[in-house]
Amino acid sequence: MVVISSTLTVGGIGHALNEQGEPTGDGGTALTRAFPRFADDLAWWTEAAREQRRRRAPPY
């Protein structure tokens, strides 16, 4: 597990997404605004882990 520097906090997820999973209300706006940075950070760590695994096998 790695720590991702950006945060993705949504209070009341049931009010941030509608029945179709689309952002709605203030929570949805916050989610829409924060998600791209979170996704970029996660993608960076995924790529870094893949590259490290290519160079050296895990110690377990």
C-alpha cells in the first residue's frame, strides 16, 4: 500500500452521486474537482510500482 498525496474526501456519498453514479450537488462538485488529481497520483504510483517490479522482484 502506498500513500497518495492528494485526498479524495466526500461527505455523504449518497448525496454526491445520483442513482446512475453521476456527480450531483455540492459533494458531486467537490468530487469532480478533486478526482482528476487523485487519479493522476494513483496512476503515477501504479506506473512506479510496475517499473520497480520490472527491475527487481518483490522481497516476499
